[in-house]
Amino acid sequence: MPVAEHTPAGDTADDAGPATPVLQLDDVTLAPPKGRGSGGLRDVRLHVMAGELVLVRVDRRLPCPLLADGAEGIDGAVVRGTVRFEGQLWTDASPGEVARRRGRIGRVFEHWAWISNLDVMENVLLASAHHERSPMAAHRERAERLARRLGLERLPDGRPAFVAHAELQRAQWVRALLRSPRLVLLERPLHGMAAPDPAPLFDVLDEARAEGAAVVWMTSLDSVWQHSLGRQRVRRLTIDQERLRPEAEAH
């Protein structure tokens, strides 16, 4: 049974009709994570609007499904169905357009996501250097401000291999949110952190959503679920028998 859809109140663009979802998956089947014979998703129908947060509960014993890969149009993730970002099919885009679109997406990866021969700051600023013309000093200053809000006194120096895991995770948050993304994809962003407090990340995400970002957050932590209560425009889904369902409908 596909996920029941809705368009949140207030999300109409004008009299011409409803707004276009930031992310739109229709009748999508996702391949299993690499090296696994199961763990894919079937019959995914997921429309995420600007300003919306979709939480997806993932079994802590299993890797995240390839939902973020599918949302970014990465080859091999989608077996069947269509994926649109800002109304455009990934499969219709040229390589240059794919790169430009991905520049509007921020992502925290579940697994290693660093270029080893660059230091952490260079990694964090890489997309800004590629997609923007502003002076790098301005990007660096903005990154340091965001890092402080997200619990880092400063972005760590040195190569990623020599930086503590918790600091690298927070640096991933900075990288994902630095460029005012239209879509934020989070794969267990608090994974491996001792007694993680999701509140700073929620607060920055709330501001990003107020500016029009859509967010998909995959997690296994009850604390994330608890911190989401009372926040506006949050949808809570779970994975049940390789399908996404509203949490109340899961078996």
C-alpha cells in the first residue's frame, strides 16, 4: 500500500493550482543498499513540499534505504518509477544540469563522505567554491557562524581521518545547510555520537524550512521523534515490509 499523500494547507502557489513539490517520487521501487539482497523500498509515493519535514524511522539494525540516492537521481538507486526535483525529472536532465540541481541539495551521509586529501574546511566549502562567485572568505565566515550554532566552537582543522567522529558529523551538518538548500537529505545525522542532542539541528532546520527548504530525515533515534513533537509541518513515516507508511499504519 503506497503512502497516503496530502498537500499541506497553505501550499497553493496561486489560483493556477497547487504548488509543485520540491521532491516527488511516484510509484518508485528503490534497489537494496549495496551488498544486501533486501532492504529496498517498493511502491513509494512521496511528495515533499517546501517547508515540510518528513521523518522516516529506520530499523537501527539495518542501513538506510537508498532514499537519498533516489532523491538525488543517482544512477542505480531507482529500479522503477519517476523522481522529480523541483518539478523536473532527473532522467531528462543533461549532466551539467544534474550537477547544478544537486548543488541545491544538502545531504548528510550515513557512511564516509569526505575527500581524504582535503582538510575538513576545504570539504565543507567545496560546493560553495564550485557553484558560487562570492569571495571564499565570506563562505568561510558563514560556515564558522553556522558551526557555532550547531555545537562546534569552530570547524575542525586537518584531514578528516584525524578528526573525531562527532566533530565530523556536525561538520556534515554545516556542509549540508551552508548554501540555503532547497532540499535537505539526512541519513542518521546523529549516528555514532554520544548522547546526541538533536535540538540545535532541529532549530537550524526549522529556519531553513521557513525559507522554503524541504527536509527528509532518516533516523533510528526516539529522541529525534520526541523533539519533532509540537513542531509545525512534520510528517512521520516508518518502513514496514519494504514500504513507507504513516507511522500509525505500520504493522
